[in-house]
Amino acid sequence: QVQLVESGGGLVQAGDSLRLSCAASGRTFSSYAMGWFRQAPGKEREFVATISWSGGSTYAADSVKGRFTISRENAKNTVYLQMNSLKPEDTAVYYCAATQSLGLPTAPRRYNYWGQGTQVTVSS
């Protein structure tokens, strides 16, 4: 019902900024919460940030709080992840996800729709 496509990943240096985009198509409800997750090789999928389409509320993981900002542009059905002051430990495949769950879930299992992921590599 919902298709998600991430873009904007790439290779950057530590301290640089990068903005990821997640374009949603198909059936999109204003009540859907959207989330960003990341997964580095050998590690579990990690919550990054989430945003409510209906309420404009956001929540970010402590590891990225103050550096990453999640936002939305409803007219384009697009969610963004602005990443500033990037660190090598931010290197991962970043995934966009959507859920009909209420609130701002952080667990991957709460999200039903996923994008293909986009690689972000931060060099020292």
C-alpha cells in the first residue's frame, strides 16, 4: 500500500552534512508515522528518528540528537533526514520506514513498510 524510496546517500568526510530523502507513493495517510533506521555491517538495525505526519511531533535517538533532524514536506509526501556533523560511526545503510501505529514507535517491528536503503559512508 505504501512504497518508499530513499535517496541522498553518499560518501562524505567527517564533519560534513548530508540530507536523505524518502519519497512515499501509493496510499499514504496523514496518520502514518515515519521513521529512519540504520544498520551497519554486523550490527542490528538501529532506530534513528521518527516523525508523526498528523501531529508534527518528532523523536530522535540519543546518539544522533542535536546532529540529525527529521522533517517532512507533506505536499511532496516526502520525509527528510538532515544529518550534520557526521561521524565515521554514522556509516551505515539508512532505511526509511512507515507505520500505522499510534505514537512515535522506535522498534523496527512496529514498522510495516520499508525502503530499499541508501548507503551513507563517512570517512575520517
